[in-house]
Amino acid sequence: MKANILVVDDEKDMTRLLQRTLEPEIDCRVTMAFSGEMALNILGQASFDLVICDIKMPGMDGFELLERTRKQYPDLTIVMLSAFGNIESAVSAIKQGAYDFISKPFEQDEIIFKIQKALERSRLLHENKQLLRERQKETRPLIGKSEAMEKVFEKIALVAGSDVTVLITGESGTGKDLTARSIHDASTRQRKPFIPVNCPTIPEHILESELFGYKKGAFTNAYRDKRGLFQAADKGTLFLDEIGDIGPSIQTKLLRVIQEKEIKPLGDNAVETIDVRIIASTNQNLKQKIAQKEFREDFFYRLSVISIELPPLRDRITDIPILCEALLAKHCKKMNKPSKTISEEVLDLLMKQVWTGNVRELENVLIHGILYSKENIICLSDIPIKEVSQKKTGFMEGRKTQYASQVYRDAKEKLLYEFNHDYIGAKLSMTQGNITRAAKLCHMDRQALQQIMKRYGIDPDPFR
């Protein structure tokens, strides 16, 4: 989707130059305004990702437009244009809330780089707000009546009334985020913020400033103080999703937070006391990472005061009927479709699958069924599964004798290792090592497939 940029400058040649410079290089659409008043009128009629505004204009100048725009659209990213030699004005604009400034005349490479950075900020802000809206609108409770899930519910009830740190483990797609949310919602902190942080998606040098905040001048472009996520989660819960992916430096700082209940923003000499409950999750074997010197042992034991292990879907097959009912209701409503059910044949097939992607994979199959079904009953022809997974047929039968004498956990791990190498290896072979296409064939996200490949040491290179 193209980004919408509003360029405001009384010099029409300058606005057209910016349009000719940006549109071919950045996936964007440039709208031109030739005065501050015209810009406010346009902003009232359409949504924009970025405003580029000249400081010196007749009538309403850039400073006034910046002030009025910040009041009406506080999340809108604004970049100021400043004539060369007028740096003081540019710095003043940043202090008043502008994201950045560009000197005129400008180099093409410089302006493209700065505008791309500004648009990235806008995109992240938009995604965060959308995620918060979805979480506020949509309740997604854990679902299950199986014995395995009853044990999970018992542990949630056990820890909810306390402030102990909880580590949630389990494969991708098992509902670790929902478990964290359930703990928060059942606790005395339920009316306070619940802030999730997807650790692997944030580079480590940015993650530190996001978690702890920073003081003005702490680093380049730190033009004002910024509150961190720990401060934003005060009196509430901070959920550190996939904490096994963070580096040693952040581990050390988080260990101190858990021990001392205080943080120190970047560039600040003073510490700040916080009241935040920490819940973490991982799909990795942290004890193995400790043995490999990739995870601090003392940090692990601080995290796992109480551990909750989520069962994979294949170990709670009896929950599939009620999962299907809830997921169908949810997505039919979301896609504005009439209520749908699944046929007995479809249910039978779903209960015989291996579900390497767990509930998330099941959810994707049902969404496919909703979209493709022409009636109110989803039939076999409407879903992207046509046969029973290998584990339920010859694959499993051929290994019964082989695992008969082994300890259950060892036998299970070996079986999963061989199954994943056979199954994912076949998909990678079919796609010549293309992980994205292989993930689609497995009906799972690329990230989920990569995590499974990493866990079981599956290398895509031999298939390329």
C-alpha cells in the first residue's frame, strides 16, 4: 500500500521537485499544498503518513502549522524543511515536536534516506495502535477441556493472584500470548496496562531504548526524553514474547530489573522504581541455550519462578471440536460472513492431522474454509488438506517397535526429530529450498517454519 505524503511549501517549484524526487524512489503518493491553511484543509479530508513542511512561508508559517497539526494529529510524523544556514530554526522545530529536518538545497540520497526513516516511524506507530485496538476489541480466551489444558488452567489460577514472574513455554502457535493475557486478566492488575513485546522483531540496540526509555541527548537523534515500556506498563504487566532470542546485554539489564524492581533510562544517572509484573515466553529449550552459553542461568531461574508448559495441539486432539466452533464464530464475524459449521468428514480429517503449526495452523485452515465454502457447511473440498498426515499412517506404524524400549520423552523427541526432517525436508525439496513457499505448503507462517527448522537443525541449502 502506497504511503501518503503531504508536501507543504509556498514555492510550487519546490513541491513539484519533491514530488518528482520521492514518487519514483519510494512507494508513495505525494499531495501538494502551497500554504499552511491549505495544508490544514487537506489534512481534514484525508489520512496521511507523513507531512513535509517548509518553515518560512507567508501567512501561517511552518511553526504555526506544526503546532496546530500536533494538537489535531498528535501521532502524525512531520519533517521540516529549512534553508541552509537556518539550523537554529530547524532545531527549534524539533523541540516543538517535528521528527526531523532537511536543509535546502538537499541531496537526493539524503532526502530519500530521511523520508524512508520517517515513514518507517509512521508505519510502526500505526501498527502499534492497530494492535492495541484489536486487543481492546477482541477477547481471545484460551479454549480447551482436555486434561492437558485443565492443568494449564489450574496453573493460571495458581499464579494469577500473585506477582511472581512466570515463564510460559511451548511450540509456536500453542497460545503463549493468550496464556499471558489470561494471567493478567485474572490478576489484580487487570485494569492496568498489558503490554506485549515481540522480542525477536526488535533489533537489540533499539529494544533496550524501547524497554527502558532514554533521556534527551542519550544518543544521536534523541532530541527529547522518551518513556520506556516498563514505565508505560506501571502497575500492570509486561509480556516479553520469545525471550529466548534476546542477547546477553539485555538479559543482564532485565535480570537487574527483576531483582531490584528499578530501571535506569539510557543517558540517565538516576534510577526509577517500577511496579511491573513480568511474564515471559519462549518456544526454545533455554536449558540447552544455557549449556551453550547463550542464555544466563541466573536470569533463567529468575524468569521461571513458575513455569507453564503449553501442550501442542497433537496432544489435545479432543479440543479440536470446540476450537473449531470458537474460531469459526470469530472469523465469520470478522469477515462479515454468515455463521458456518464443519462437516463430520472435515472434523474427522482435522482430528487426524499432526498440526506442526498447532492452533495457529488449524486457524489458517478454517479461515481458508470460510473463504472457499459456498454453503454454511464447510466440506472437504473447501479446505487445503486432502489426506491424513504421515504420522497417523505408515510413518507412525513403521516406528512402533523402534521406540518400544525407549523412555517416553526421549522416544517422543526422536520421533518428532525424524518426522520434521522427513516432512519439512519433502516440502523444501518441492520448493527448491524456498522457505516462504515451503511454509505455505505447510499452512504456517514463515517464522513458525524457521523456528521448527532451527529447533531440529534442518538446513535448506541442500535443497537449493
